[in-house]
Amino acid sequence: MFGLAGRLKKLVYMTWQDIIGVKIRDDGSVCLLELREDDDWQVKARMLLPPENGHDLLWQAKRIAGRLEEEGLWDVPLVLFAKTEKDGFWNVPPEENEIERKELAYWALEGELGNVGVDIEDCAVAVYAWPQETRPWGGAVSQEYLISVQEAFEQAGIRLLDILAVPEDETDYTYCVGMKCWQNNWGKKWGGGLLNQEQHVNRWKWPAMAAIVAGVVLFLSGIVIGWDFWMLYVARQENWSAKQELTRLTSEQNKMKMFEHIRQETAGKEKHLQELSVKNIPWYSVLVHFGSRTVEGVWLERLEFEGRDKLHVAGRAVSYEAVADFVKTFEEDRDFFPQGAVLESSEEAEKENPQSEERISFQLSINL
């Protein structure tokens, strides 16, 4: 079951195929990492731009853009591993829950920043649990630095997906774990993505999910049509049995009456099947739209097409208000029912069961 669930998740949940990670070092060199998310994050390749001192962020951004274009990676999303004002693993009581541990780490980080004359309110902060580490990691990045980076990369024409805060040791393991923590902390307070800490990423593949739902609907529609074929088969079997019975009848008049009855019944069912398969009555669309137009207190008893473009509906309801609500639903779906529904009749119904709530019988017609 786990393997099947995993394959199904891959069908309906997006993964990042490739992302470029960028680290601008203090000596002016730039490390570019080609990252890929398979079952886990991996570093596919590293590229190093040599040290160039005395240049601003815009110059570095243009240099990065040129290298990406040379490598054919211009259209790949990019994340920047930011330079932190202060970061580290913070000692907090292990018995606290995750939220409280993050709060304590935040206050510890605030104290360290205060020691170097930095106000934490002037920084974007990331605090999250690190794998195989009992202490939470936390780091702060200057808001001024974030604004400068965004402006520089925008002017250089680079698609900057996010800015991440991770530990400073620059190993493949650190970058890959940082990417995983970035994913796991989307929309959480002090998440790893400093540009989008309050956003939730929609990574569901809605077209794939719609295709699966459509497949289920088609499957159910196939069952309905198959049931009609089965009923036709049963009718023909009954026809055959009746013909066998005719051979035992001694009265020619009784033979003719039974034959006519069987012929009419079979012809009616064959006509119904032909309307489904040959005339292409849109049962699938009608069933889908009727399924979304349910009203409490209304029960349908019969759906019948007149030709291809007119549908007759008969049913019962607990009150005239329920009938009115049911007719109103077709007025709200003018895309599929452009002329709405016409109530042909409604009257007090004869109760087969004294305790039944079905008090009103009605008939309406719909032009498709």
C-alpha cells in the first residue's frame, strides 16, 4: 500500500525538477549549485565563479546571469543562500514542544544580535529543526540585504524564487537539508524561505487530479451504460423464454397477444439503447450536472429524453419550497441549462407510506 500511495502522490503532487542554488561569498567568489529533488534533494553539479572584489550585488547578479545563460540554465528557478548576521544551533530545554523551542531559540538569537548592535526587528529570521540535531537552528538576515538582493537580481533579469537562510559550512549536505527544511516550513512562522514566510505553496497537480476524477466519473458512467446493456440482455432472455412458453399455448389468440406484448417491450428497450449509443444522448454530462444539483427534500424518480435536446424529469418533494429550490438550481447553471427548467406540474402526492415525508409530486422539462 505504501508503494502505491507513493506512486499516486507523484502523479498528483509537484516536485521541483531543478533549482539553481547561489552562494555569494565574502571574497567575491560565487558558488552555483544545480539541485534536483528526486526522492530527496541532491547536488547534481557545482560551478564556481572566481573571486572579484570591489563589485556590488548588481554586478554579481549580471555575472551569474551570464554564466547561467552559457550553461543553458537561464529558465531554471533560482534560490539564494543568504549571508546571515548571526546564526547557530541554540541550546533550549529538550522537554519543550516544537513551538516553544523555536520561541526560545528566537529569543536567544535576539540576545546575540543585541550583543553586536543589531536589532532583530531589522532582520528576517528563520528558525527550524535540523535533522539529527537536538537543538533548533536559527539565523537572521538583514532586511536591507534582502531588498538589495531582490533589486539586483530583478535588474539582471534573473528569476529569484526565494532567499534561504542555512548554516554557513557550505557542504552539499547542508544545502540539501536546507532545501528540505525550506519545503517543510512553507507558511510557518520563521520558515526558511525569507521572501515567502507567510505563503502556502500550492503544489498539487490540479490537471492530474481532474483527470483522475474524470476517469472515475467515466468509469461510473460505463457501469450505468453497462447496466443498460445488461437489462437489454435480460429482456432478450425473457423474450426467448416467453417464446418458448408460446409453443405450449394452445390458443392462437393468446399466442398473438403475448407476442405483441413482448415485441413492444423489447422494441422500447432497444430504442432506449439506440438513443444512448447511436444518437449520442449526453447522459454523461447530464448525470454530472444533476449530481451537482442536489436539493434537500427532493427525490428524482424518472429522467427521460424527448429527442436529443429536451429532458423530462419526474420526482417527489417534501414541500413546494423544495420544488422551487430545485428549479432554481437550474437557473444558476445557465452554461449547461441555457433555458433553465420549466415546471410542468406539481400536486399533492398520494402517500404509499403514511409516515413518508414525500408530499408533493412534480414534473418539469429542460431544454438542453
